[in-house]
Amino acid sequence: MYEFFFLSIMLIFLPYYFLLLLILYCFFLLNETSWSGMFFFVDSNVFIMLVFMMLFIYGVVVISEMSFSLIMLSSALIMVCFMFFLSTNMLMLYMFFELSIFPILVMIIGYGSQVEKVSSGYYLLFYASFCSFPFLFIYYKSLFNLSLNYFDFIMSWEMVFILTLTFMMKFPVYFLHLWLPKAHVEAPTSASMLLAGLLLKLGTAGYLRIMSSLNYISSNVWVIISLVGMILAAVSCVFQSDSKSLAAYSSITHMSFLLLSLMLIMMSTKVSALMMMLAHGYTSTLMFYLIGEYYHSFNTRLIYFMNSFMNSSMMFSVIFGLVFLSNSGVPPTLSFLSEFMIVVNSINLLKLLLFIIFMYFMITFYYSLFLIVNSFMGKKSLNLSNWNGGMSVSAMIMMFNIFWLSLFY
């Protein structure tokens, strides 16, 4: 089983073979979810699903990216995230968690096209260090007993807050989110796809790892922050003129919704949270991919200039429409299924949440529909090729794949 893994690392400079061998290795992992030597430990299919999603995103990057250096940086990020999802040790988890920022930082500062990329790099590093260093304090205070499976001590509310703060920066929850829109706007398309589809999942996966320590702790503060974040980030989306910035803020709304689900700490909410992670991973990757394709053709990302897709390329416009409808949670997408489950669980907990969630859905549907209608209509004929849209069909199938549910029940 490990032969595939080591062989894939050796072939990292041949992206197609690297991808193929990692996919083979994932199939072996599905068959053997248990202790597998070294520091790999697959305790749940949850992390294998996330690894599969990661490989899909990497596949789209490899096919669409022209720069070999960016593909290599993507491969490095994939390896770090692979280690993160399967690490046994809390310190290893933290190490790979922090290491994942490095390839993205190089992509933004090395390949971004505007001067503001320097300030976005500052933001990224500041938030990462500010939220992550306290984790080491907790690890020290726990006398290094902090493990993934077993806790031999009781944590105070403050310790749990600091422990969760580490992962909240990568969620990112509202109030810790400022680095994300800046990073997205400055990053090249491939970096944006990996940032939205993969890096935000490290926060959620890390959070799932430490959830066993949160069973007896009041988590009301994160529930309130998630509800506030859902509404405020959705309202921010309505006022965006840059389509990439809009996609970044919509990621924040979805991740706040996901946090609400995880905070309820029930089995069904954990399942719906995983489904939302998968749905958001595929959808946001495709959103940034399609916006990037438009940008490469016309050197603008402003929503006011995105028009006449229908006249130019039917395939591109249909895929664009489906992706943004999936973003707003239209059936039969996976995001609809997960959002429906989260809404039901939330209302069971507190009836008042229905009004807040309803407001969130109204705003989300409005900005997604505005972008779709804006881009479809118009009389110009743009130079959009069908091939650019066609590359994303495999990820589209995963996004609308309601049969995911059979894996979880």
C-alpha cells in the first residue's frame, strides 16, 4: 500500500503520474481505514473523502494551469495537506497546518499581478501567527497529553476557546476573515482554487479532530459568531463589484453555516457538516476557475463587464449557471442536501434560528442570481471557448452527486 505513496512522492515532478498514484493510494485507504504505520492514522472515512476532493481540485489545477512552477507549488501543498489529514499526533497536525500556508504565500507574492499582494501576504502571516501560537501554549499546559483520540484531563472554557481559535482562522469565521478576500483577489487562479477548496477545509478537519474535547463545554460564543458571520458576510457579497471578491465572501458565509452545524455536536450535524465541506470544496473551486477563465480572456473581473455568455459559449454559460446555482443551494446539489439537514437540526435546537437562516438564504440567492443574470444577458460576442468550461465537468458531477449520502448512512 505504501509503495504507491512513496512512488507518488518520487514522481512529484510529473504531475499526471503523481495524481494517478495518489488516487490509487486513496482507494487502498478506503479499503483499510485503520492504523497504518509511520504517523498515518485513518480513523474515519471523513478524511478520505476530503483527500479525494483534494485530488479532484489538484486535477483541475494540473489540466488548466500553464505555469509549471505553479503546478509544483500546488503539488507541495497537496502533499502537506495529505499529511495533515492523516496525521496521528497533535504536534504533527499543528506542524502541517502551519506549513500549508507557505506554498500559498509563495503563489500570492510570487505570481500575483498587483502591488497589493504584499499587504495580503502580511495579512495572511499576521492572522496565522496571531491565532496559531496560543495552540502551543495549550499543548504545553496539557503536559503533551493532547492526543486525537483520548483526553486525560478536563479543559477550562478559556483553554478550549484558545484551542479552537487556531482552527477558526482557517475556517475562517467572520472577524478573523479579513485575510481571505485580500488573498483571493491578489492570488492567481490556481492558488484561489486551492485556497478555497482545500485550505479552508484544514480548519474544519482540524476542528473535527478536537471535537471530542468540546463535549462538555458551552460553545454558545461560536454559535453566535457563526450566525452573525452568515448574515454580515452575505450582505457584504451584495455590495461587491469584483466577482472574485464576491466568491471569497460567499465562502465565508458557507463556512459560518458549517460552523453552526459543527457547534450543535450531534451525529447528524457532523454528517451534514462533512457534506457541506465537500459541496463547498467542489463549488468554490469551480467558481474561482470560471471567474479566472473569464479574467484570462478579458483582463477584468468586474461583475458589470461579465455579460453575454449565452451568445458566446453555451457550454460555458450552462456550467457557470449551474455552479452559481449550486453555490446558492438549489436542489439536487449536494449543498442543498447538507444545508437542509443543518436547517432541520438548527430548528430542532431553537425555533428562532429559522428567521436568521431564512434571511441568510434570501440574501445568498439574491447575489448568486444577480451574477448569473448579469453574465448571461448582453449582445457582445466574447471569445470564450467551450474547452475551458469542459475541463470542469468532472468536478461538476461531484458537486451534483447526491449519492454521496449513501456513504454516510
